Amino acid sequence: MNLHQERAAAVRRLIDEARAIESSGVTAASLDKIGGLLSSLASRADLFPQDEFPLGADGGIYRLSEDPDNRFALYASAGGPGKKVPPHNHTTWAIIAGVHGAERNVVYERLDNGAQENVVQLREAPAKEKTLKRGDVIAFLPDDFHHIETPVGSGNALHLHFYGLSLEHLPNRLTVDMKTGAAKRFMAKAKILTPLLTVQQVKEMLKSGEVFAFFDVREEGEFSTQGHPLFATPLPLSRLEPRALALLPDPNIRIVLMDSGEEGQMGRANRAAAALSRLGYTNLAVMAGGLKGWRDAGYEVFTGVNVPSKAFGEIVEHGNDTPRIDAADVQKMIDAKADMVILDSRPLPEFTNMSIPGGVDCPGAELVYRVKDFVTRPETLVVVNCAGRTRSIIGAQSLINAGLPNKVMALKNGTMGWHLAGLKVARGETKSFGPQGAEAAKFAQAAAANIAGKMGIRKIDKAGLDALEKKGGPLYRLDVRDPAEYAQGHLAGFRHAAGGQLVQATDQYVGARNATIVLHDNDGVRATMTAHWLLQMGWNETYVLNHKPAASELTTTAEPRYPAGFTVPKVATVTAGELQKALATTLVVDLDTSLKYRDGHVPGAWFAVRANLARTLPEMLAKQAGATRVVLVAPDAEIGALAAAEIAESAGGLPTFVLTGGMKAWREAGLALETGHVRMADPPTDVWYRPYDFKEDVEAAMRQYLDWEVDLVPQVERDGDARFSVLKRWNL
């Protein structure tokens, strides 16, 4: 257990024990007991290195823990020599313990009875004064007053401050002018920070094999175009709450957050930490300097999305010399009516959008499972394609690794390569697989058994799964079957992650590095094939659940979207018809992606990013005179509700509503649409634009993307953090 893990565990113990003590009532005796616990924690000064809690322009109050209901809030408070905080109360219980340096606490007696508003008469109580050094403690009941100061000459101080309710939820605290007795609100808007880690510390964590989550909370487009560390996972602040639980099933997992590094300590990474704390996550840190610090340290910066998976695909091709075929040669074989089948390894919606003429949709993990339903003769050429490169390579190599006797080739550069060759792609196709046949099942099960044996893939039963759950730590339980099969019934606790997509975009499903992954399907084939790739990618704690569930074990209920105890705010709504009638006096703000906004939005609507509304909403209102209300159009009702609850102050007192059903409801009502990037409160850097999402210079974007994929191999080698271990076909 390293220092940070030990600190997190010690903080959790303190909170749990304090909660139990406080349940019997808030008294001087109960606070003395909690104070003893806090003193013991503060005595472990090694757990609180001062460089992780610096005193900066935004102060130095760092959240160590806070319950989702804002109770039991523990902070590390930094103070420089001469720092002095005026007399104040807390309106909740408070306990302070010394860690580094000294902190003088001057305690006051209240002389008046509180009858006169905004007047408090205080007198110093010298007998109660206490200067705290390491392990010293002082406690206050809700109505007690004190002031604190860091003695000149004592050096920078760091102390633990423990409250019954978080500082951000104590709006009625008072501070007192000792000369006049005038009282006013104290720190109504407390600036709460998050402990810091250096980029060097994070780099070492990536090399160490530690289990932790590393999130970049910028928008996906910024993440993609401006770059990011190889193993930073995108978790945009604008979409954080609905995505967090699936990516972070363990509330105690160590989480490191980053942003651009040019936003100050109160930037998006710190805001994301506050949001995660409200969701119940307890072990949070911010990487000081963000992307700028990472780049300035000389570390590799990667553009694009799903980079680890795409880089792995390129390394698989290099390591196995995966056979490939050009688009022009495939077209010649189609024209010659050659004995060939084209299997598209993407999900059906992508296939329907564009495909190779004559192709059949058979996504990643389905290939080995179903190939014999499409290929009955060993002489038949099998061509596997995707949109670009990764899924073509992984799909083709899956069939080769499975021992398919046929010649198997990846379509070089996929549908993009097809388009660049001047060939016409098909649109609107839906040809896909049916029920698995007997020969397909026989081949698939034999192939999976061979791969499992050769690779030592670990299979567990329900008891084994129970043991992993009891072990603790982040556990990802993933059902890798087709979406329709999952929807018909799955084991409770298992989220859907189609096997091919899990390999192609692992960071969309697994948020913690080096975590434990358990895969499940109906017969082990798709789980085994997926596991054999994850193991090569460095996910060493990957297991296949060998369990055929009884009907009574299956559920069709969706897995929870939010951690237990978190509730989405209830906000006012408006229908499409109601909005249409009042457009002239409504500021409409579209919070969906800039891509979807471009392709159709409510006439007159602005595009904006949720994370920036505090800045952009006043700007939009200033440009739209006569607006008497604000209506948010969101990708789903919950994002809309979360945003609406955040913007009361920015809306300048105007009522805020959410459009029921979003743009889907607007379209279904047959109402007019406006297209284009016409009113942009934020630039269109919220999402990654795929090459075929552009309206012009599409071919240039495709060529650039394909070159980028190929160039990932030397960049990954320079970075040095990947632990890919590609299996050679001849070892199977």
C-alpha cells in the first residue's frame, strides 16, 4: 500500500468512526472522542506532504473527503506565515488538528443573546486559546466563535479541519468586527481545492502497475485535437455524472484528474473533483499543470480518441504481418464474382451508414462465433473490413488466431480506403447474421477452447466471481454479446460491452488502469476471444465467467446510471409546442454535440457546452435582448436537469426550463429546423469529428486519419508506458 492509498484508507476509517460517534448526538464529549481520532490521523504527517497542498492564489483549503449529502467534510488547510482569519462561527461542529507548522486558535465567549440582527458581541477567552502543532486538537460546537492565525516565523502550516457539514453548505456563518460588533456572512462562497500531484508522480504511477483512474475532463474535441497522455481517459466535465459509475464502479478508487493546465487551481479538473465527490468518490487528486505541464516535462502527447486500442491494432498488424488487401483488388474480385465473403466488423448502425457493396455485418466478437454461418468452403476468401484500420486488423487476426482454414485478409484502410480509391460505398444496408448454426457453434467452441488453453485464460465460476467482489477494488463485469441478446436478459451487475467494441474502445468501458475485468456471454466463445485480446493489451486481471445462468438469474433491467444516493434534480420543463409559441422571448441553448447542432436545431438556438455556461450564459443573454426565460435543449433529460440546476445565478434571475424529449420531440412534432454552426457560444471542440463527419475536405481528413493510425507505433514506443504483448499466431 503506497502513501496515497494509506492516506485514503485512514481518512475512510476516520469518517466511518466519526459518523458512528456523532450518531449519539453532538456534544462536547462526542467531539472529544472524534478529536482523538483526528489527532491520531494528523500525527501521521508523512501522509500529508505539503507540496500536495500548496498555498496559492485561490487559497489553500483542500477537500480530503465529503459525504454525498455534504456531511462529514474533512479538509487539509494550508496557511502561510502571518495568515489571519477573522473571528467566525461554523453553524456546525468543527474540529481542527495540527499536522505541519503551527496554527493559533483564539477562542471567544459570546456576550449578547442574539436578539439584534447583524450584531454579535464577543470577548476573548484566553484560557481556551490554543496553538496547534502536530497532533494537537481543538473542537468547537456550532455556535462557538474563534479566529485562526499562522504565527510569523513558524513557516507554512498545514492542519486538518473536520466539519459536520461542508464549507460550501454553511451560508449562514458569521464573521464579526471586534471593534463595532457588526456581523456579516463569512466565506459564503468557499473556494475548495483538490490535492495535487506532479506530472512526474502521475508518470510513475502509469509505469508502476498501480490500480487507479486517470481522467482528462476537457471536452472530447479538445482531448482529441489538442492532445493528451496515452492512458488518460476522456471524461468530459459536461457529461461526467451519467458516465462516472460505469467507468468507476468502486467509490474508493484512486482518481487523478487533468485539464489544460492553463485554467488555474479552480479550473475544470478541480470542478470535476467536486462533482465526483458529490457522487461519493473519496480519493481524488488533480495533476498540477495539466496538459501543459505534461508537455513541458517532455512527455509524449497523443492526439485522437481511443488511442491505446488503435495503437494496439497497429502493433498487432506489425507483430503478425496480418494479411491485407487493397480496395481495388477487392473490387476486381467482386466484378469477377470470385469466391469471397466480406464481413464488416462494426456495429450495425455504422454498417448501415456506409459499407462495402456486398458486405455483411458481423461485429468483432461475433466473427469467430459466426464465421462458419457465412463460410462453408475452405477455398472461400474472407475479407474483414471496418471504417479505417483497427477493427479490420483485429477482426482478421481473430479469425486467423482461431485457426480458420480459409485465407483471411483485412481490407486495407476499410471504407475510408474504399472511398479514397474512388469506389462507391453502399448506404442503408442492413444485412447481418441470424441464429448461430451447428457448424458455426462447433468451430467456435473448439477454437475458443484452444486459445483459452494456449493463453492460460482464467475461467471462474460464480464462487470465483464472489471472491473477486470480496477482494475489493474496481471490478468491471461486462457482457460481451450482441446488444439484442443482452437486452433479452443478462446477469444482474453486468453492463453491456460488445466484445469488438470493448477491444476497439476499451477506455469507453473501463476507467481504472490495471483493474479486474470479468467477461460473460452464453457459451464462453465471445468472452474468450475478447479476453485473449485484452490480455495482450496488458489487462492482466481479465477473467471469463464460466456460468450458464438459470432463467431466474437473468434480468432485463438496465444497470444503474448513478451511484446509490445520488438523485438528479427536478426542474421545470416545457413541451415542443409550448416552446415554439414563445420562441421570440426565449433564449434557447442547445447542449447536445456541435455535430448534432450543425445538422439540425431549434431555430434561433445557441450552441453551448454545459461546463462553460457560467461564462457563456450571460454573454448569450446580452446578445438576445428581450429574453424572458431560458430553455435548455439537452441530449437527454438528465443532462438538461443537471445543467438547469447549475445556472440559476448565471441566468440573471430568469426562469429556466428543459425541453421535454429534446430535439427528438421537436422533430417528431414536425417543427422547423435550422442547420449549421450559426450561433456558437463555444467553438465546436466538444466532440471528435470523424473524417466522414466533415462537410468539406473529407478526403484530406481521411488520409490524415489513416496516416495518424500508422504513425502511432513509433510514438507508443517513445512513450514507454504501454505493456502490449502481442501473441504470434504460430504460438497458438
